[in-house]
Amino acid sequence: MKSCVILGANGWLGKSTLSYIVENYSDCEFTLVSSQDRLLNFKDKEFKIISFEKFLKIENKEVDVFFNYAFLTGNRVKNYSNSRYLSETEKLIEGANQFINKNMISKVLLSSSGAIYNNGTKKENVYSLQKKKQEEELLKNCSSSNTIFLIARIFGLFANYYNVEYEYAFSSFIEQAKNNKSIKIKSEHKVVRSYLVFKYLLDYFLQLNESQTIDAWNVKLDIFELAKIICDIFNVDVELNKSYFKSEFVDDYSSKDTFFKEIMPLKFSIHQEIEKIIKFSEKASNKVDIFSI
């Protein structure tokens, strides 16, 4: 691999991807993109991150892999008006496709969402609709340019450099375990999620030679099971709402499609995978500095 572009390099997936590429490919040229110009000190090297505006001006560049992670997450919907959310996500969708059209891209990975299955249901919202549009626009542009693409619909995620500020069970449980003697599950009903160990998606994508749209997940967990794994790692207890297993309602955000799970089985137990991710992120926390320039 000679050239790699990461749109959303300052985020959780961007840092995990940069780490993966640096460790597995030598002499790769990186174009890292975020909202503004920054410098990234990473693994004793300094990387320049360019602004989205500069990214849009790139033309006639040969790119081996383009990782498209830039999007406003679903939890932003409640803080934005629908019109503002649409405006901001339209810029990201149009910008990424403009980049594909103006350059010579071999392969594209788009991190999509299982939320697209909410469309046409009571759970449909501006996020799920825009993620579906992002998929459709990417498919159209890659098909016209003969670019191989992988659209990966993600439900839940385990990755290095996890963002503890996000309102995810994984990050919340880890923060509770670090700072308290127990993990509290406040939900009054059972919660089930399909989770992806992110490095397996990178392994799969970099070997890909045909375009695909997949539900990307390795394991399905009740969040009580997830809490117990993290409790065991940090040697703390779990506190469960008494009605958790008694309620008939199940909050089930998971996939029935097992293609990726079967083709990329876990090499280690999910306990071992989670423990490795936690240890990595704890060691790496003081080795990644991002600052504006």
C-alpha cells in the first residue's frame, strides 16, 4: 500500500485505522483529514492533519485506500435541528463523493450504521435517513468510477482509542469500572447488541477485491454479559436493575445477517479481545497528542 486517505482521522476509527496501517504497512503516504488543520503526534512520529476544505481541493491523486469515517453521530440529532443536521451531513456526503470523482481511488471503506434498518419504522430519524443516502451516493459514485467499495453497517463497536465521551455501554462501563467499585446497569429491560471488533473489519477490507455491502459484526451480547466481562477485567462488581430480566420488552439493536461473523470469526474469545483493546488504549492514551496549528 502506497497511499492512504482517512477522512475523520481525528476520531475513534481514524486513530485506530492509522495505528493499524502504521504497524502493518511501511512507507505508506497518509492524507489525514479532519475539521481543521492539526498536528498529530503518534507513535513517535508527527502527522499533519488537513482541514476538510483543503481535502475538497485535492485532484488527480492516486489513492490505494480511502477510509470514510466522517459523519455526525446519531446522538447529535437531539442537539441539532433537523435542518442543521441535514446541512452538515450533506456537506460530508457531497465532499467524500467529490473526492472520489476527482481522484483515482482503488478502494473505499464506508462506516455505515445498522440504523438504516430503522427507515420505514417508528425509529426512523434524520440520522438513519442520511446514512442510507450516504450509502446510495457512495454506491453510485464508486460504480461509475469502477472503484471497489465496502459499505460496513456497524451496530456496536470495540476498537482501540475508544472515545469515553460517547454514550456507549462499552465506554460507560469502562469508566465506571475505573472510577467505582461496581458497574451499574440502569436499564429496566434487556438490551442486546451486535458488536464488531474493528480490526477484523480492516483485515477483511484490505483483502477485498469486489464491492460489497455487509452487516459488520463478530459477536452478539446482552449488555449484562458485556458488563460482566469488564467487571472481570477490572475486578469490580455489577449492579443490575431488578426488572432487567423480568421485563418482556427487549431493546434489540442487532443483525440477523451472519455473513461477516462467519467469514471473519474471532481468533480469541470476546473476553480476550476486549481486554486487549482496553490495555492498548490505556497504554496509548499518553502517546497520542492532537493540537491545532
